[in-house]
Amino acid sequence: MPLPDQGIFGEALDRGQFGLAVFDENLIVTSRLGALSEWAPPAGAPACEAPILTHMEANFVELRENGGEMVLPSVRWSAEGPRVTISISWNPQSRAFIVVTAPDHAGEQIDRLMASDRREKQILRQQADAAAARLRVADALYRDIVETADNLVLRFGPDRRIVFANRAAALFLGHPQDGLAGMTLDALFPADGAPWPLERAAEERTSFELSARDAKGRAAWLAWDVNFLGPEGGGEFQAVGRDVTLERQLRIAREKAQEEARAAAVARERLRIAHDLHDTLVRSIVTMIAEARLIAKQTSDPEARAALAELDAQARQGLWEAREAIAQTRAARREDMDLRAIAMEFRSRWSDVEMTLDFAAGAPLASETATLFAAVLREALHNVELHAGARRVRVALACDETGARLEVEDDGAGFDPQAPAQGHFGVAGMRERAALAGAKLEVESAPGRGTRIRLAAASPS
């Protein structure tokens, strides 16, 4: 078969616009032109030695017998070679196979797009792997910080079930750390009457204090900071609890000391006023009475003697009133002995404690009894505020012809009355007050079972 004129097609062959090869009827390569035909074996070699044509002898026989065209679309004969389309046809006149190779530009474009897509996927995968690695590092750092923290750290879902609790929370509650997952917040930290304000926490960071019991049943106060982690945090809440029991006790003790200091200052001022009245007004009246009586003895005028007698009576009345005023000034204020007012004052400070007052109608308390009951009630309520961590307190007062009875009861931490805590003298002080007044004081308590104080005073004979 004559080959095309190289002068006409040479430029196209050199540019790689097409390639041309001829196989004889025995599938021996007779010629190979152009770079695109380099996939074919050299002249004189069997055509089917080319990897592209391996085991295709039967296809060539069928093409020679039936005519037509055999196309191998979008193939690449080597990893570096271009993608081409190979068209093979049988020429009966020259008894040869004509093989035309053309560039497959569409296939090349597809390859480039696929390669670009693979690169993008690889970059995205690398970025995702890097983000996951950073997240793992951040999570490990977060857990390390949280696990070594002294504060209690909890994470829980909208259903209030614990998702995570750190070591400090597990130690406080006396549960295995893994065993806390799935438990409800309200079961671990019950908040009767002052529930966890999660609705407010979902809108903004929320801080509040609640009483709790540790693994040994001891009362404690925890200051909580609750933060909503948002949708990116799985809709969970994180709560950090700080033990403020000592701070609270110190604050209450300071308020008690300030209250006692104010009361002492008032008492001192009242005593000073009483002394001043006695040293000035009373002495002046006594002197005036003595002088009036002396003048009355020395005068013989009946009208003058009558006027002096009237002056003496009025002065003696004034002296009695002055001494009565001094006695009242020395005495304690009535409101200082008002048991209901004392209880209400404490209740105003306990927004999270339910207080019940049970004051039965009866005869008024004698002054000495009222003073004793007021002192014991104040001390008992101070002890509840400082140490008990109670949720409910009951104050009862009964008074009849046999005597008066005061009872203060709470559901707090309790204690062993036979082994009072070192440095706490409240119960001992109440016992001493009661003994000095001839009253009877009973204390019933046990760790974790609350406290009941009963004070009974007989009616004065």
C-alpha cells in the first residue's frame, strides 16, 4: 500500500496531530509514521506484540472477513504517553490493515478534571485530618485541665442526664467516674424548692448557689456557673461547681459578729444614757426635794408651806418617772425578745430554705424567759445557717400555765451531740444559759439526720 506523501502530512505527523501505521494481512508491521504511532511495534515485528493489541488476533481476522472499522477509544499506551483514539480498518485492495491514531483531547480534559477532583479531595481529606487532629489535641488538653481541676465539672444534655463528670465530681459524690454517665442531675444534686435554672442558662451564662451533700453526707454549699454549649456542642450544658461552704460560713459568722457588736454598742449606749440620767436629772430632782423640804420647815407662811408641799409631791412623782425611764433604758429592747421577729429576720435571708413557724396562742412570756428563749433561738438559727445546710426549718413555741416550750428542728447535716466539733461552742453556750436560768435544754441529732433542740422553762412562781 502506498504511504501518504510526507511533504503533505509531515508537518501534521511531526506535530502529533495524528499517527499512521500499516499491518499486512499476517499482522506484521510494515510501516509506522508519527509520534502518535510509537505504541505500535517497529516495522517487521508482529503487530500484536503491542500491549494494546495483545490477544486481538481473532478481532483482526473478523475485521478482514467482514470489513468495517474497529475503534479503540481513549486509550493510553504508557503512563507518560498521551491519551489517544485508535481506528483500524481493512483495505482489500492493498491487502493490509490501516491504523490511524488521533489525540483524544476530550479524554485528556476528563483526566485533568479527574486529577483536579482527586487533588481537591486529597486536600479536603488532609484538612479534615488536620482538624480532627487539632480537635483530639484540644479535647485531650480540655480533659487534662478538667480532670486535674479542684472544681466539680459536669456536662449534661437537655434531659439533665450526665454525659461527663470529672474526677473531683466523682470524689465529691462518692461514685465511680464512669458510673455517673446517664445519671440525672436532680438525682445527684437535688434542689428542692430552688431547681436548676437551665431555662435561663440556655440564654446566658448563669451563676447561683445550692446546698448539697457529699459522699459522707456532710452538708456543703456549691457555687455553680452553668453555660449552654450551643448546637455545636450537641445542645449540652456545662456546669462548674466551686465549694463555697467555708466562705459562706465565714460570711455568716461575720454577720453574726457584726450583729452582736451592734447589739453590744446599743446596750452600751443605753447604759451610758441611763448613767447620765441618774447622774444629772435624778440628782437634780433629789436636791430640789431636799431644798423644798428645808424651806418648808423654815417658813411660817401657810400659803408658802402649801405651795412647797405641792412642789414636793410633783418632784417625787417626777423622780419616780425618771427612775422608771432609767430602768427601761437599762432593760433589753422589747423587739430584741420578739421570737417571731427573730425567726422572720432569719427567714428573710434564706431564700432557698423553707421555714415553718408554729407559735401557739398563750400567755405572754415572762421577761427572764423571753430573754433566754430569744438568745437560744438566735444561736440555734445561727448554727443552722452556718453548719446544717438544711432545706427545711421548723420553729415552734408553746406557752401555758405550766411553762413555756421552744423547739427548733431542721433536716440538715446533723452532728454528734456527745462530740461537738472543735471550736464550736454554740450548743455548750445554750446549755449554760438554760442551766443558769433553771430551764431544761435537750439536743437530739445524728450525722445526716438533722437536729432538734427543745427548751423548756417552768412558769415563775
